[in-house]
Amino acid sequence: MTAAERELQQQLEQELTISSAAARMLVVRGIRTADEARAFVRPSLDRLHDPFLMQDMDKAVTRLHQAITRREKILIYGDYDVDGTTAVAVMYRFLDKVIQEQGTKSQDIIDYYIPDRYTEGYGVSRQGIDYAVAHGCGLIITLDCGIKAVEKVAYAKSKGVDVAISKVWAHGADGGVELAEKLLEILETKEADFAPLYELELPIADKIKTIATKIYGARDVNFTTAASKAIAQIEKLGFGKCPVCIAKTQYSLSDDQTLLGRPSGFTLNIKSVRLSAGAGFVVALAGDIMTMPGLPKVPAAEKIDIDLTGEINGLF
């Protein structure tokens, strides 16, 4: 640091009552006065740049409203670090508000995806693109990643999914032009084409296999004898057209909790199948999984007791 910068550092230390290290950081960041420092560490919305300074932002907003009306589904894709997850949250929250103001359910139009750090790694992944395809998304908006994902973008386009990469974090307003232009193109030329993952008329076993191979990334599905008998009985009772819900570990899309995230090429093991006739669906249990309400490690029921007078204790 220059002599002038050291003097400024000492001045900020005294005026703001902060440490030498903090003052030095502010000086290095180009802060020159106490007011600038306060504005830097305590930002407010009224100090943000006007978003309409971005080229064609007015057109993008208009066309985005049309997209919501046409129900073109969009996947918001962000990296797993704090920048990526924050960007996804901000974008999702904004679109959710806009969509609901139009009287439409936001979950029918927008979805989000955060790649698994250990199984997918940084940036856009094939698994994420497959997710977009499987859920009928015609556009992927990448946030804080994707600038160099040339091969992944080509893969997405081969699947009929358009990708727009936001680079505003590196290039400011200019980094959002591609995204705005892609949104305009989608809004002007495409319409939603939603289709369910499987037809309800399919046999129960085929529905389970469809979910496992198209969503989970499984190579095959193995049914125990008990599961196969249960499926046959359910279909015999006339409930074969019910949709399927798969109960499994929350740590993996397989039935093995040690295979974190979304592995591939595995066999999904279905140990039993149950009918929830009142709810109208069939439950397939994968691996060693228990179906029960979500409870803490020490459920309140363990504290309930009856004393010698017959009075119940511990209910509240």
C-alpha cells in the first residue's frame, strides 16, 4: 500500500471503529470515505443499478409475461455453492411472484435444479439436462455456471432443450444479453408441450421401471417375490391404473444410501408394494425403508404416560 492508502486505512479505522484488517480490505476495494464504507457493508435496494439499463430488458420482461401465459416450462439451474444457490433462490422467488400475480401456479411453469457436488461436480451436468427433459422443460437458465459448458449445451440442444447462460456476475449487464435474447426467442416461437412420464394404463411394474430408469438413472429394477405377488394382487383388485409413489432413502435416487445423489447404472431393488386405495396411488418400497411420519429422534409419544390415578401426562 502507498503512504496515502495507509493514511486512509488509519482514518477509516478511527471513524468506523473497525479493525486494521477490515479497514485495509475496504481501501483495497477502492473505498475512500466512511460514507462509502457504510454503503458498501450495509447495502440497500435503492442503491442497485436500474435493471432496465440492460439491453432489451423491456422486451424481455414483456415476452417473459407472454411465456407465463403460454406456460412454457423453465428450469432454473444453479451451482451448489453459495453464489449459485442464492442466484437460483432470487430468480425463482422473482418468477414465482410474477407467475402467481397472473393467477397461475408457479410449479406448473418453473422448476429448479442444484447438481450434487460429489456425483455431478461443478457446473452443468448431463443428469441435470436429463432432469429438464424428463420434466418437460424447454429452457434452462444457468446461473453462476455454464460459461464453458459447450459440450453440455450441445447435449441439451440435441434433446430439444434451449440453454441460456447468465454471465452477469462476470460481465455485468452485457453478461445477461444472451439470456434475454434466448427468452425472447422461446417466447415468440414455442408453446408448452407437457406430457406425463407414463400412461396410467401401463402395468404397475412398468410404471416403476419408467420412474427408475428415466428419472433416477437406474439400469434395471429388481422385484422380490413378495413385491411381484403384491403387484399382481393389486392389479387383480382393479387398482392397476393408479399412479406410483416410490419410498426410498432420502440420500440417494437408488435404494442404497451410500450411493449419494444421482448415481447411474444401478439396479433399484423393490422389496414390497402397497396399495393406498383411499389416496389413490400405489407405494413401492425400495430397499430397507420404513414408511412413517417424519419424527424427531425423541418423539413426543415417548414422554406420554399414565399415572396411578389414571391421569394422562405429557400430552402438551
